[in-house]
Amino acid sequence: MKERFLLVLGFASLVTGIAAGLARSGLEPVPVSDDAVLLHGALMVGGFFGSVISLERAVAFGRLWGYAAPLACGLGGIALVAGAPRTGLWLMAAGSLVLAAASVLLTRRQSSLESWTLAAGAGCWLAGNGAVALGAPLAAAVPWWLAFFALTIGAERLELSRYMPRPKVAKWLFIGIVLLLLASTFLSLKITGISLAALALWLFAWDIARKTVQGRGLARYIALCLLAGYAWLALGGALLAMGKGYDAPLHAILVGFVFSMVFGHAPVIVPAVLRVALPYSRWMYLPLALLHASLALRVAGGLIGDPAWRVAGSAGNALAIAAFIVTAALICIKARRRPPASLAA
């Protein structure tokens, strides 16, 4: 029950964050506060993704105090839009501190490259959130937030692909990329971009998605989500490395890469966290296709300086996320109404 409540808190930040993002693009389907518009990035990274990722980790951690992380992040998002932005930012920083502590303790259970990479990612999130809470501009947190997503997803893919045959040099390349990414947070976004592009190439080369994309059903769907996400990570990293704008590469990574991971892993994560079945359906491809098509329009608009394309792409991104949530909810409802196999027979 607590997992569902915490997820609702996170989704409140998602809805408000999307509305704030649309307002920044020139659209305002619903009224949003000035604080929400200014802190759109914090709402999405700290309020929504922070709640969801730390909730997943709390379930794996198995200790009650671990749930303080998603609770603090969810309440932080509520505070941001309720006129208490400083309180909200400190709550998100507190949530990231709990996640970092839980991640370090998890490494004591099973010390591995994956677990330490996850802990490093949590540390990056703490650094970014802490900087913003102390008064730094959001731009100062961006390298830390990008490292958080890249290290978290990279570590999870490394663990899930551990049975994928790869040469010994692959491990050392991964470690090198992680170290370069961590160093880049103190250096420049261009080096961060190089690190992210290198991680994308590593994932293309040695992630198990290369094999599972040849399968059918859920396995193929997840693999296509992953491979599409890696393509956006490579593009976003390359654009950052070349200094080609700001909005286009960031959203290539944060929407194209991160949300593609969300779409792909939802059929696995939702049952594990909420104990609700989310079976595969071909309808899942519809929001996925809309997400990537609209993001292509948005990124192209940002690169060529066409605001109309950028606005249309932003609206398409919001619609794709809403469509995925509705699709997943309908699939879950249908699965619950389906009689057990023994009764159906």
C-alpha cells in the first residue's frame, strides 16, 4: 500500500513537471506556478524520477527507512509547487542522501562493479540536489544529474547483461567511462558529453538487448526501447561534446534515453514494486513511437532554431508520456479482470 502512495506522490511531480515544461515551451494547457516553471528540471529529476528510482531501490533494499527517500522526494515535489521551493529542494536533497546511504549499504551485501556504480550514481544525484538546495543555479546540477541517470541505468544494464559474452577489456572500458563521467562533473559539459556518447557505444556493443531484439513479444519490445534510448544517448552526448545547443542535447538524453528506459522496464518494474501485473501488449508500441517521433521533431527544431517544431515536439512528448500511462493502466485493469486459467478452462 505504501508503494502505491509513494508512486502517486511521484506522479504528482510528473504531471506538474510536464505542465511546467510545456509552459516553458510557450504552451500552458493548465495554469502552473512560476516556481514550477523555473524549477521544471528539479520537479522531473528530483520529484518524479527521484521518487520512482528510490522507490524501486527501497523495495530491493528491504528496510523501512529506505522508503524515506521516495517519501522525501515526493513531498519535495509537492512543496515546490505549493509555494515553498526552498523546502522542496531540501526535501529532495534529503531523499537523495537516504538513497546514497542505502546504495552504499547494498554494496556491503554484494560488492560488485554494478553495485558500486549504482552507489556512485546516487552520490552524483546527492551532489546535484545538494548544490541546488544550497542556492546554486539548476545549470550547476545538470552534469551531476546526467551522471546519475547514466550511471544508474548503465549499472542496471551491466548487471542484467552479465551473462552476455564480452572480452575482458569491456570491463575496463566500462570502468574508464565511469571514471571519466565522474571527473567530467568537475570539468565541463563537453567532457560529460564525450563520456555519455562512449557509454552509449559500450551499451550498443555489449548489452544483451542486441540479442533479445531478435526475439518476440516483451523481450523484443524491451530491447527496442533500450536500443532506441542508446541512440538518443549517443546523439545527446555527441551534441554536448560539440557544444551544439543546450535544450536539444539535454532532452535527447532526458527524454529519449531516460523515458525510453522507463517505457521498456515498466512491464518488469511495475509487478516487482506494486505487485500488479503489467503484461506485454502490442499497444505499448504506440506511445513509444510517438515519443521518439515527437522528440526527433523537438531536437531538430532546437538545432535549426525553429520554435514551432520545438513546441510541437514538446507537446508530442507530453502526449506520448500520457498515452503510455493510460495504456499501461488499461492493460493492468484488463489483466486484473481476466479470470485465472483454471477458471477460464
